[in-house]
Amino acid sequence: MSILSGVIGIYSKNRKDASQMAYYGLYALQHRGQASTGIAVNNNGFVDYHKGLGLVNEVFSRDAIDRLIGNIAIGHIRYASHRENKGLSIAEPLAVGYKKGALALSMDGSIVNAKELRDKLEDSGVIFQSNLDSEVIANLIARHHRNGLEDAVIKAIDEIKGSYSIVIMSSDKLIGVRDPYGLKPLALGSIKDGYIMASETCAFDTIGAEFIRDIEPGEMVAIDERGVTTVRLKSANKSHCLFEYIYLARPDSRMDGRSVYRARIEAGRQLYRESPVEGDIVIGAPDSGIVSAIGYAEESKIPYREGLIKNRYVGRTFIEPTQEQREQGVRIKLNALKENINNKRVILVDDSIVRGTTIKRIIEILRKAGAKEVHVRISSPPVTKPCYLGVDTPREDNLMAHNMSVEEIRKSIGADSLCYLSLEGLIKAAGGENEFCTGCFTGKYPV
Ligand code: SF4
């Protein structure tokens, strides 16, 4: 199993500190997961790695980074799934030895036919050490080793179905592959004497890399001392994950030619056009509701104010596995700014309602701080279906909008009014028709 993650790959011609750049890049990708992280480097044909459970600053010490010497590095950040075991076996990169030497691999995504492929491999005697989809892919690559790494990757990719952005490192190459739908993001950039690939462009900015372009859906990019070569592997209708634009990605990232920030501002503006309401202030639910709240305020001319102060040292709340922990998580994480909230009609903008735990607590906090009314506006349509494509949304029966009407949700969370952005409105805000996966809103998945 694999789920939401962040990946990074660095290729430098001469520098031996590729791991340092990967480390800073992973910091920028931390929002894509807090469960585990790791870096693998190519050290003269050997793969060294360090990985562990927790945040980047918890897993890596100065010594750990200094020990990872090499000119090629890949890194990984993983989100905690409520379905996964939480042992070290979930941590990537995965480092393996095969006939042609050493290989390391990191992946963001989910392979929908992983079980079938794993069964086949096990029938032929392959032993697995984890339940990671990456291990299935590593084994497929090892099987097809005869004509070199690129050919092996092409053959492995031909067998897998699903959503993925994969970075692979061998003793002399860095390879990046994106799924044919472009469900998962992967961008290519340049550093002083080499290249970088990462799930989001915010990782480029952190290390002063220049954005070159998005890796195309179904494209494989291979980098070695000769430079960059690219192969189109599979093509399909583009289906970028719409959830990246409203929740997952950092607003300072660009994906597939679009600014995530601009998409969120537009979603907020469109939300006001579709669902205006009278109020005294607009506030955003930290963090991913804030940009859309600014858009809503701009369009409505109602002032945007800070209403909720977040304790920055606590992770995302729906990461913790139990309901009780999640509820506890919200209480330690947010506080209302009474000076702005007291005696006001508050318009609260959030990006989505999944289980409903967080928004319910936020409304309670706002009322306790003296809000006269709380009107909730959501900058996406109701999430009614789970994601099978690498984003760890809960099962259908835990999704609030799967089980309840909008009015029932409004009552349950204690809002004075509740409106969602339409799917058409969200697609328009994200800036492209027929280019998005809408599975968790419509139940129609590209794979
Ligand atoms: S189902 Fe939803 S979360 Fe999953 S890939 Fe599609 S849009 Fe993204």
C-alpha cells in the first residue's frame, strides 16, 4: 500500500552533498506527510540511506546527513494512513540490490493492481519485506534488468496501473516517472551543476533551484552524465488530482502550469458569487482555508480578518489515527482571536469537510469566543467518495457528506448556514476543463 507522499530527487555532476539539498527539499514537502521520511544517496555505486518515523527534523541529525555522501540522492516524505501499520517498514526510499547493482526508489501514489502483481511475484518465489507498492515496482524493475535500467523501468511501468510519481536512483542515474493521467505531480528543475525533481515546486525555491517544467503525464525523465533524456511511456486523458489544488499542495507551488495560490483565490471568489451571505468578517480555517477566505473577502468586500491562531508545532489533525486523538488534536492546535470574533457575524471559509471533526470544533471555539453567527463556506464540493488513488481519505461510511445531506451536516457541525462550491465552480477556479480527477466528489475515477 502507498498513500500521499512527497518525493524528491537530486542529480549533481560533481557535488558530494546531494543529500543536503534533498534534506532541505524534504523540509519544504513536509506538509505532504509527517509519518516517515528518508534519504538515499549514491556513494560511488553503493546506496547509503537513512530513514525513520517522524518529521524531517526528528529523523535527520547533522551527523546523519553528513554521513550520506554522494552526488545523486532521492528522498521521501510519507503521510500516516489509518490503514497502514506504523512500523519502520513504511519508510522510504526503498533500497535494494539487484543483478545490475544497487537501486533506490521513492513513490507518491497508489498502484491499484499491486495485489495482483505481488501475488504473481510471490508465486514465482519473490519474498517481500513490506507491504509497500514501491517494493512491487522495485521487483518488477529487477526482473526486467537485461537491457539496462531505463528499459527495465519502462517494462515495469507497463505492468502497473494507478497514480504515481516515482523517483529512482541507480549508481549513475536519476529517473523520474509520472503516471499517464498526471494524477500525481512531479516537476523538473535545475541546480548549479545538475537537476532536481520534486512533487512540488516549493522544494525548488527552498534550495534555490530553477523550475524547468512539469514532467508530463506518462513521461519518464532520465538524468545522467550525458544530460536529460525523456521518453513518453503511456498516454491517457489528463486527470490531475483536484484535491491538490484545494488542500494538499502548498499555495506557493505551481502544478501543471497553474498556481495553487491563484486557484484557491479564485475558488474563494467563485464561492462568494455562488453563495453570498451577509457577515462582518471573513476568516479562514488554518491553513488550507485561508487563501480561499481571502478570495471570498476580496469578492464580497467583507473584511478578511485573522480569526483563528494555530499552534504551528502540531501536525494536521486528521493524521492521528483515533477519533479521540483527532479531537484532542484540534483542541491543542487552534484558538480563537477573541478581539476579532466577539460579537461578529463570522463567515468561516474552509477547503473541505471530510469527517467533520475539525470544523465542528472550530465552530464551538468561535461561539465560545463570542461569535454572533457562524456561516460556513466550503471551497470545494461535498467529499462523498473515498480516494483509491493515493490520498488517504477515510472510507465512505466515515465521510460526513456520504451519509448526510448539506442541511444535516449544517445542523451536526452547528453552523448558521453552510454552502459548498459547485464542482463546475471549482474546476473553473483551478483553470481547466476535463483535466482533473473528480473521484472523491463524483465517484468517477480515471483508473
Ligand atoms: S479521488 Fe479525489 S483525492 Fe483521489 S486523486 Fe481523485 S481528486 Fe484526488
